Amino acid sequence: MIRRLHTDADRKVRVGIELLAKKPASVWLRVLGKGADRISNWESSSGTFSYDYLPVILLPDEHNAYLNATLLMESGKFVADTIYQMMMGEKSREIKLIRLLAEGEDFEQVAFEWL
């Protein structure tokens, strides 16, 4: 990720970068819609709500594991304690957003816990 971009008086450009993850993964978060207040109702609801999907980037931790992974998401989408279903190919797992770690002009880096 580019963290800084600076052009000096001689028009030389200097860039500060940060490596966030060696193997990021693009995943979808399935957002619980209106009419269902618990995960157990997601699949058994009678159609009183619909799903919304939020694209995010899953960033593994420094050991390239997902135990302490973080998420990059669109700016303004983070709401603490919100529960989502993470769609990873054929598999899905529930997560809860914990706290905002960093934010930029168009992204938020978020800590979450697996449920």
C-alpha cells in the first residue's frame, strides 16, 4: 500500500510503501438484512429480508494465517459489533467487526473475530 507520496523541488518523486500481507484474498461479506436479528435466522427466514454483499480484502497476519487476520473495506462501512457472514468460495463463516485499526481516504482497516 502506498502510504506517502512526495515530490521535492527538483521534481523527484519519493514514495513510502507498506506491505500489508503477502497473500491477500478478495472475499465478500454477506450483510444481514432487515427482518432477521440472529445468524440462526439467515437461512430459515421466510423472505422478510434480503442480503447485501460487501467486497473486502482479507489480510492474513504476519504468519500468513487467518487467526489474527484483518480486513480492508470501503471507507464508511465499519460499524463496531456488526455481524457478517464471510463468503470464501464454497465456504462461509460468521465474523464480528471489533475495531477500526487504520483509515485512509477511501479504505478502513478493521479487526474482527471469528464466531
